[in-house]
Amino acid sequence: MLFSDLKKHLQTGNSEPAYFVTGEDAFLLQSALNMFRALAEPMPDFNLNELNSPESSAVITESCESLPLGADKRVVIVRGCKADMSGVLKYLENPCPSTVLVFVSEKPEKNFAQIMSKLTVVDCSKLDKRTVLKWIAQNTAKFGSSITESAAALLIEYCAGDMSRISAELSKLCSYRYGGIIGEEDVAALTAPTLDFKIFALSETVASKQPKKAALVLKNLTESGASPVMLLGMLYAHFRRLLYVSITPPYERMAADLGVKDYAVKKAKEQSARFTPAKLKKICDSLQEADYDIKSGKITDKTALELVVLRALAM
């Protein structure tokens, strides 16, 4: 079940005995948990139990077997459970009909293998762009403002699709343009793009061979406080990722193997199409050469960074 379907599902009143809330977006994870917490109203002090790293499955099942007080449902939320799940498996064979058991983790642990078939999975991975654009428009209206689609798209890019940051930045923008229209210039002025976005933007200028824009983005990067050596490392990691996804057929564990989120792999696939694998390999080689030249004292780190960008533009 996708996160976007959870609210409608719970509103039917036909909740499942147990759920597994998982995904990389912290904002969506917390929003999903808040929906489950609402089931314990109007007396959450008696009907909501949140367990952090319980030592045994018995702690979980005992909490699940208690009856709700003054409400239809009792909600048990479990985080960071490393215990053996045999007891939970036995409980799920005949669960208490008034209890909603919710496990939450960014990804399933090995000990969950025996109970996963009994859990309804709620996927809190990053939302697709269309869904986020709709969310931004709806939440901007709640503040009595509106936002252009291009400004909303820029906000998504600046925040790397992270809903926690999008939500925080949108509140700031709505306060600034209360009752008015939020445009791209407002997003650019008030929202600081992530370093990853700036690296992505620099890569875009290289792909489209725009030296003036590349110079502006590079200036912005160096003024961000990050050292040239750090930026060279980030550029190398970025272009190596582009090369990898450009020559490797898609597979399920690609994001995990690269040590990044699924969103980063998605964006890498989109941008890698702007380059040939041969050009990406040359850029990676150039970055490695720059690193060697810095460490051997042949060139300063700032000059090396500038030369790498110039060479990439000329390829």
C-alpha cells in the first residue's frame, strides 16, 4: 500500500491487524504514524503504546492483548525491534481484533522475515513529482497563498524531493508571500538548495555546454563553505554514479549498492541520458587526475576544481 492510499484505507474503519511502515522519507513515515495514532483517540493515554527496541516479542504481544478503553481501537507502535519474532508470529495467527500493531523501520530487519507475510506494508518512499506538486498546491492554499507550478517544481529540486524540508521551506515561503503568489524568484531567494542539488546543477551545465552558467554555479558552490577538495569528491561520486547507472541494467538493489536513496538513482538515470558513457568515463578520469595533482602538490585545490569543470565543458 502506498502512503497516499493510507488515509482513505484507515477511514473505511476496516484496519488490518498489523502493518509495516517503511521507506526513506522521514516526513511520510511520521505522517503515517500520526494517522495510526489518531485511531487511539479520544483517549490516547490509555490506547496508544509506543515501544522502542523491545527486548522480546512477549513485550509486544502483551501490549497487543490489552483491550482499548473508551475507544474502538488500541494502537501499538514498535520501533527498532531486534528480538526473535516467533511470539509475534504466533500472536498474528489469532490477533486481537481491537488492536492495530504497527512496526516502523526504514527497511525490514532480518528478524522480520518470518512475519512479513502477515503484515500490510505501507510504502513511505519519496513521492512522485506529480503527487508532491499537488501536495504543495493544497498546502499553500491552506496558508491563504498560491504558488506557480514552476516555483513548486524548483522547490522540489532544491530540497531533493525530501518532504520534511519541502514542508518547512513551504511554511517559510507562505509566511513571506501571505495571501499572494509564490514565484520562482521567491524560492530562489529564500530556499537554500542542497549541495547535492548544486552538484546536479553543475553537471547539467556541463551536459548542455553552458560555460557562463557553469561559472555561476561553481561560484555558488565555492561560496557555500565547502572546501574545493570536498567538492571534487562530491563531483567524482556524482559522475561515477552517472557512469554506473548508464552502463548497468536497472535492478532492485541498485540504490543500496550505491549507498544512496532511490530518489538519487532516479535522478542519476535522468541525467546520465544527457551524456555518453565514454564522456562520463573521461570526466571521472579527469577528477581522479585532479585529486592526484592536488595531493602531489602540482596544483592548488581551487585551481584543480576550476580546471576539471573547464575540461568537462570542452569534452
